[in-house]
Amino acid sequence: MDVSCRVCYATLVTEKALGKKLRKCTRCNTALYASREAQRSHWKLHKAVCRAPNPNAGAGLTFRGVF
């Protein structure tokens, strides 16, 4: 992924503008934040959708490609 597209969920600053890598939410590994403070300020909104990744997602599925 192009780093210029990665945006802090709380401050909307891009990784490129920030000049350093954004931090991932340690629970869902999806939300990105410029700092710990940004993550804490956004938590009230994010906690409603924050879920740990399901390790069994896709279990039992088989690939049936169309060729």
C-alpha cells in the first residue's frame, strides 16, 4: 500500500505528512493512529467496531477459481 494513502483515524493526518509510520490498533490491527494520544481520543468511536481478528475466518472454505 502506498504510504501516502494511510491516514490516522483520529487526526486524518497522512503517514507521509507525519513523517513516520502510523501505529495500528493492537486489538483489531486495522485502525491507524498518529500517536497513542490520538488513539485514546478516538477510542469512544472505535470501540464499537473494534474486534480482534477471527483466526478461524475462512476455515473450511475451498477456492473454486474461474479459469
